[in-house]
Amino acid sequence: MAAEPRRTESGLPIEPVYGPETLAGFDAASRLGAPGQYPFTRGVYPTMYTGKPWTMRQYAGFGTAAESNARYKQLIANGTMGLSVAFDLPTQMGYDSDAAISHGEVGKVGVAVDSVEDMSVLFGGIPLGEVSTSMTINAPGSLLLLLYQLVGEAQGVPSNRLTGTIQNDVLKEYIARGTYIFPPKPSLRLIADVFQYCRAEIPKWNTISISGYHMAEAGANPAQEIAFTLANGIEYVRTAVAAGMDVDDFAPRLSFFFVSRTTLLEEVAKFRAARRIWARVMKEEFGAKNPKSQMLRFHTQTAGVQLTAQQPEVNLVRVSVQALAAVLGGTQSLHTNSFDEAIALPTEKSARLALRTQQVLAFETDITATVDPFAGSYVVEAMTDELEAAALELMAKVEDMGGAVAAIEQGYQKGEIERTAYRIQQEQDSGARTVVGVNRFQLAEEEPYEPLRVDPAIEAQQAERLARLRADRDSSAVDRALTSLRKAAEGSDNVLYPMKEALAARATVGEVCDALRGVWGTYTPVDRF
């Protein structure tokens, strides 16, 4: 009796041997094209890394703005090429540090930013005209972008020189992560306002990073990751077009964010399939004529969900393989997780080692010497085609439900991901799926490890800063600005202009979000599973 073939993370069979017959009828000209040309299977730029490597980012942020500022300066000194900011949970949810709901969470999973004063400290001594900054913030992404712009203005940096990305992808919050504030419809309106504002005011800024990473961390397999991410991307494009924008006016600034797992071959195929699908959607469905509108440019982060607290040094190997998959898949920027992140926030040493992993790949290997080394590989081309077909099937199901928002409201994507996550956990528990150091190759006794700890006094310090800010500012100016913001939110004006005025008057993140909550309400999901 023949043994069952191995299967990819997406459940597709992996054959023991691939040969020419696997690609019978494969048209390289139409399926691959040249690097930097439609359908961008081989990468979005003709030379890729042969001229310069990808942007090396390190995701960092913890405690107070001053502590995170010190970490950013360390990373820059060690050779990082772009900053990536992690915000604490209250900031992500639009609450101030002194709000009752924020108790116990201030500064824990990222940096606490309550006002323009915190943002000024966060980027103090860092020239915003020279660095590229990515901010992992969604529901209140517009606020953090405006705070960044205000700090740039204070530094004398023209807004047309600011470069970076806000994640600003609220749809995946309803699917996988949960840091939403407003219902989907006003959330999409806010995102369209960001597109319009940035085109006029911050033209080099990437207005959204449409994220599959968090879906993957919640349990999505590679086919689900790209299918649900691209379906969300389609919803954002439709929203912007419906708001009166021409697709080629905003689509070149769209970017994506994916995970990279240890299953190297499938991950390479996933990235190539995603580029090909997006190029076709933008060209054929939306009529995008600018090649930059058809490009799927993306940032990658290595898979945090695959890190283990047991034998944490083994994570250095995992992260190296994941980073290699991202580079061979053609990423534009990369964050490598620190080996100790399954235990706590990374230490300075572990963050430096994570960056050194990228630097070894870029400068000690030959993978940057040629573009798309896997082009024409029997196995990778077959996997790319199979993943593309699987993703398109899932995207068709989302369309049949009425699009990404309608499918979210029916619980479709969330339910599919949860079923996959449950199956993976069962496989790990039974031993059918090996996790080194967890269910095989364990140690009798783990070595002690001293993690980085966040000082709980930070919460009180942030509350004191907020009290001083509210005492020192012009309260009537804040009230007027918040009234203007509520009026814009009730109508159809772009809310970012009055929002910026409120933040410049030193309104807090929580106050601005509360003003919008009063108009738009909040979202409560219906659990259908």
C-alpha cells in the first residue's frame, strides 16, 4: 500500500520527485515574465537585491517613549536601515494610559504614546527626513501618522520628505487580531481619508500595509493568508474608487505584510503566487495602467508563532531559515524576530543578533547575486501554481458572500482560520507535527534565561505626564478642535485635517478616538462559531 504523500502547510501534496513533466504546458513568458515586469512573479524590480539589499527593519517599542528611543538609536548604530514601531495595547485601541481600561497594559507589548509630546520623545534625535519608519498601528493609524508628521514639522522636515508606512489595515483586525475600534463602514471611510490626505500632504508615505501576518499568527495556512489578505486589499481599493479616487492615484502607495515560516519552499511559492494574483486583479478588475499600481510590494516578518520558549536558542536557526525564505521570495523589507520573543520582549543583545542574521544573508551569502534564483524550479513553479489556484478558490468564496466586509460579518475568514489553527494544534499535541524541543528532542531541564522586564511604574509615570499635559495646554483650543473633528466625522469632509489640528493643540490619542467613538460608535462582533 502506497504511503500518503507529504503535504504542504496549505494541505497540498508534495511529490517526492518533480521533473519536466510537472511543468508540461507551462508558459514561462506569461506565467513568469521578466523581473520587474508584469505579472511580477519574479519580483517587483528588475535588479532586486543585486544593486542593494532589502530594507532591514527591526520591530521595537516598549515601556516609555524615552526607553524606545534609546533602543532605536542602538538599532541604527548597529546598521538597521528602517525603524518599525510597536505600540502598547492601549495605544492600539485608542485609549490613554490613564484610562481605567488601560490598567496593567501600559508599555507592555509596545511603547505608550498618548500625545504629540510622547511622539516627540520617541523620535528625539532621529532625523525623520533620513529614516524610513513603519508603524504597526491600525484603528488609530491616522492619528499616529499625523503625530509623526507634526514631529517632522517640528524638526523642520517637509512632509514630502517623510517616508514610511502605517499598517492601517483594520479589516484583518476583525478577522484575526481584535484591536478594532469603529464598525467596518466608518473604518473604511477613515482609510479612504488617509489615502486622500497622504496623496496631497505626505506623497511618499505608504498609506496601508495590508496584512496577512496576523492571520498567519492566528493560524491561517499560506493559501488562506494570501487569499484573505488580497481579498481585503480588493475591498480597500473598491472603497477608495467609490470615494472618487482614480486607482493609479493611490495604488502605487499600497503595500502588504506577510509572514515567513520555516517551510521554505512553500513560502517562496506563496510570495510569487501573491504577486501574480495581485498584478492580474489590479490590471484586469481595476484597470490600473501604472505598473507600480500592479506591483505587490511587501514587508515580511519571520514567524513569531513558530518560536518556542523551550530551548530558545533554537529559534536562531528557525529565524534564519524563515528570513532566507523571505529573501528568496522577493521581499522588499524584512524584520527578523529575536530568539527570546516567546519568553518576553527582546533584550538589546537578542535584537542585535536578529539584525545580524539579515546582515549575514545580505553580505556573506550569494543569494543577492542573482534575481529570483528559484525561477524555473520544477517544485517551486508547481507549488506556485497550486497555491495560486487554492488562494483563488478561497477568494471566490469571499466574493460570493459579497466581498471581504460581508464575509467578515458572516464570520467566514475567522472561522476558517480557527479551524486550521485547531488542526495544527492537534497535530502538535499528537506528535504528528514535530516541533523541536517541544514534542521531540526535549531537554530534561531547561537552562535559566533572564528576560527583559518592563517596569510597572511606567503606568503611573504616563498618568503623571498626561496630568501635566492637560494642565498646561489650552483646553478651549482642544475643545474647539475636537468639535470640528466631530462635525467632519458626521459629514463627508476628510477627518484628518481637523484631527491634525486637535493633535497639534495637544489633544490626546484617547480624546481624539473618543470624539470619533461618539459619532461612529464601536464594533461588537457576532460570534457565529
